[in-house]
Amino acid sequence: MSNRPDDEGGFAPLPEEFRDYEAIARRKRSNRLGANLLTLVFLLATFGACGWIILIWNDPYAAINPFPPNTPFPRVITETPAATAIPSATLTPTRAPTDIPTITFTPTETIIPATLTFTPIPAGELGLTLGTPGASGDPAAQPTQVQPFVLQVLNSQQVFYITNPDGRGGCSWASITGTVIGLDGLGVLGYGVHITGDGFDQMVATGSDSSAGPGGWEVQIGDAPREATYTVQLIDPSGSPASEAYQVRTVDDCSRNIAAVRFIQVGGS
């Protein structure tokens, strides 16, 4: 059966009419092919655009992104310049007691490392002439002039109590410790500290126990806390008294088995 169109009377088309029909059919097929190709191009472009967007989403700095975000400046770490040494100034000590730095003791402060092994250094081993031990322990035998060192008073107290660390024996210990500070605020070395009382008489050199602080010293007075009163006096290298004789009371308390004092210079040179 032919697909050719018939004329209005049902007759077959003439050859000229048939040729026109073929031309029209070819044009329709050509138009459909062009539309299909255009559709295919749009589909491929759509897929390509999606892939392009995905790549830019994952890597905004990719070369295919025409509008990449601003590149942050790299963080440059430079070497810290070495500190320039500051020339030390020459300090001229003043004689005013108010210029002496104040260091506060508290009952719970531990100024001695827990690993310290107590080894007192006798003043004689430092080559000092400190006079006869015991001769300066009697307050009545001392000269009446004002001595260059006094015990520092903090919160109306001259004696402070410290707990001996467990690493040094804990409660199996009793001692008197302290520091000696000069007018320049530095520790005083080479003086003697004479401690007497309760059957005890010993001299120890200042600076022999640096763990106690500037010009530090410590004297063990027993293997357990005890209630007793001792006399503590500072002696200069010539053997003369450098302070008055002060009474220091120790207590029978494991939490206060170290009595601490501080000598400060208020006169002399």
C-alpha cells in the first residue's frame, strides 16, 4: 500500500506532485535530525556544566574556576632575635631599712626541696674567724650599740613555721633555718649563725644551705619536734656580734617542725 497522497478525486498523484511530496518528506526528516542533534548538544552541555560545578565545588582553587577565592597570604615565622644584653648598672646601697625587699613566709610554705639531704657546713670549714662558740650567746654580755642586722618582722611575727617534707623524713625532724639579706637585697655569705639552748650549741655559716634562700642556713636540732626555746645570733667574719641575740621557740608539732627566721641589714656597710 503506497503512502503517497491521492488527489481529491482518488486518483494517484502525478509525477510532479510525487516529487513535491518527496521533497517535503526529506525536509521533515532533516528538521527532526537537526532537532535531535541540538537536543543532544544541550544534554552534553548540561552534563559538562554539572561536572564543572562539582569540580569547582570540591576545589575552589582549581585552574578551571574563572573566579577563584582570594589566596590567603602565607604565615611567615621568623626566628626570634636574641636578647641584647643590658649593661648592668652599679647600685649604690642606701642605709634605709625600707629599701630592703620583703619576702613573706607563710606557715605552709616549703622553702627546702623534698629531695634535700641535710649536710650542715660548720663555719670553720669556710676559713672564717667567728669567735668562741657560746661566748656571744648571753644577751647580757653583748654591747649596747645598735647592731647592723635585725630579725625581719612580718605580720607582727619574727618566727615562722614550716612543715618538713616527707622526702626529708617528715615528722622525724626538727630544725631552725633562715636567710640573711644585706642592704643591696642580696644574700650575705660568710657570716656565722650561733644557736644555743636546750643543751644545744652550734655555729653554722650563712650561705651553707642555698635551698633555704639567699644567705641561707639550717641547723638540725633533733629527730622529732620539740617544745623548746633557743637563742639565735648573727656573728660577723671577725667574730663580733652582728645582731642582737633573739629567742626562737620551737613547737612539738609535726606540721610546724621547722622554725624559720630572716636577718636583714639595717646599718653598717
